[in-house]
Amino acid sequence: MKLSHYSVPELLKKASSNNGIILLVGPFSVRLRTRNHQLVSNLRDLYQDFSTCSVKNQIVDFHIDMFSPSNHRRWIKPQINFSIDGLFPFSPFSVSHATPLFEWGFNWCIARNAQNFLLLHAAVLEKNNKSLILPALPGSGKSTLAAALSHSGWRFLSDEFCIIHPSDGKIIPIPRPTPLKNESIQIIRDFSPDTFIGPLFHNTRKGTIGHLRSPTSAIEQQHKPGTPRWIIFPRYQSSSKTTLMPLDKSFSQMKLASNAFNYEIQSEVGFKTVTRMVDNCDCYNLTFSTLNSAISILDTLADNV
Amino acid sequence: MHEVKKQIQSRKWSVPQNTTLLIKQRQDSAIVFHSKSGETHQLNDIGIAALLIIQQHPVSLNDLADQINKLYEVETPSELTVRLQRLVKDFEILGLIEPFKE
């Protein structure tokens, strides 16, 4: 049953119970328990097309609780805690930032616990059944470009994690909402006015954040793995000419390895997985100043395979 | 001084025991994964040639220079030896090689 089949009061009742809400997101299942109305309402909007199920029918990967602290911060400048399996990996956040805290906490759960996969910090999209991997540092325009591509005929697999199964080198989709930051929020609103962006959260550690809901089609196909074909390192540069320059594979491999969450932990498996991926992909540097020019060049690349 | 230099050049080098080096060679460079440190290094053609020679069997700097010279027909062998001396030192710092224990 999709999350959107439940009303907010129904979901809040579930989330407040001992069993919580179970969300099936990519290869993971998450149980969330909370009494925070705003968080439940936001998650219903952002994860509306994801499935939920009964705790009795599902082995849960991450048991997340988000409750107010049991001290005066429950009422005075109220805060909220994120905990997993009884651990509190973060300091409490302002209760008004519960949604970004959930998203960051979910990232933390994956990066820390999903060690059966190789985890790259990259967005992933797909066209013509070939996957495009966009690894990048913050500020490179990766999320903005990925969001624009996902509304331009590309299948959206992920914004934050490129999850690779070491056994076959396939990419496992996890099409969670994309956290757009600062100017990117208006850029995507202008680019695709029909998209849904949740409430804006100001003064977070990354500035203002608005979460972009993923296309329904991406979630419907979230169990269909991707085949790596292109590794493209994007870089937004205002007033620059849009260029796509081939990149040396060994250099690309070094960049990818340094961009992974758990490459060292994966050790030889990580090396072999990245090596295979680079061997199977064409590697490029993409410099762009407008989304339309970047999409056009990537469309041409994908259509000429 | 001359004696010390000679000693350094005749000291043999080898890949440490219980160390796995995974190597992916491509056109002009190679990537080496060092199992003990978990680090990955990018080497140019001479670097990877030197490492592969040392991996095959323990070798002195002089022998290494001779073998590389044969492969690349270097015009100035003395410069090559200096370069390899630096390279061997770097390899040792990275833990890729160590002085050979007879």
C-alpha cells in the first residue's frame, strides 16, 4: 500500500504506535516512530508513492525514532532527537527542522550500515537503459542537474547514493527526495513548475533546503537495477561554455574512489567493483552554466550510444 | 660517502610478504590497490613497470635501472637512476615495498 493511501491522522496514529510506519525505500526498509505531526505530514507528501507495509511482514533495516527530549526543550525552544537502535548520532535539532534531520539521519544509516554495497557519493540517472553516474563535491550543481534531468526524460535512480552491488556491478536505485539548496530551489521551480517541493527549511547547516519529490515513475521502477555506462563529473560554472571533455580512466577511478563512502571498508572488493565500473563506462568532465545546455549535451550522448 | 651510495644502490627491494597489490593497467597509467593500507595509487608507465619488476623478484636499484633502461631505452641512464631512487623511496613510504630480508 502506498503512503498516499493513508491520511495524515492515520499515519500519525501508526507512527505513534509501537510498530511505527514502515517505509520501503530502494533496497531498505525503515521503521519510523514519532509523534511529530509536521514530520509525518511532510513525509507523506515527499514519500507519497513509496510503499508501506506492516511490521509483521517485513524485516526492518533501520529502526528510527524521532521524539522530543524528555527535558525542558520539549516545551521551550522545542527540539527533536534522531535515534537509531537506541543510539543518538546527532545533537538534537530544532523541532521545526525535523524533516531535514530525518533525511540526514537516513543518509547516516545507509552510509554506516549498508556495507554489503559499494556506496558512492553520486547522483544516478538513466536513459535508453544506460545509467549516468554524476559524482561530485557539494556546490558542483550535481543535485540541480540531476533534478532537471529527472524531469527531462531521464529515469531518476538516486540523488545522494550510487549504490552498487559488488556481485554484478549493477546500480540499485534509491529514488528518495532530492534536497535542493538555496538558489537551486527557485531554479528547479522555474525549470519545471509542476514539480512538488516541500516546505522550505531556513538556517540549516546547508542554508535553505527544500525537498523535491521524486517522479512517480522513478519510484515505480525502483526495483529495476541500472547498468553503468557514463561517469560524468559535473561542475557548474556561471558564464562558462558548456563542454564535455573525455577524462582519463585511471584518473576517473582515483576520483571515484576518493568519492566513495566505504571504499576502504570494502577493500579489494571495492577496488574490483570500481575498476569494473570504470572499465564499462566512458568518463567525462562536464562544465555547464545552464541546465538546458547540459541536458542537451547529455541527451546527445545518450542518444548516440 | 661513495661507499654509502654504492650500498644503497645494491640494496634489494621486494614487496612485503602478506601484502596484496591489485593492479589495473590502462593505456598510459595504472591503478594500484594496496591491501594493507587500503589505499589506491595512480602510477605512470615507469612507476608501474618498476613496481611489477620488484613484485616479480627482489631487485636492487642498479638492476631495476638496467631493466627499466632496456624497456624504455632511456637516453640518460644516470638521470633514470636518480629518478628511480626517488621512486623507490616513495614506494617504501607508501608501504608498497620494503628492503628485502634474505
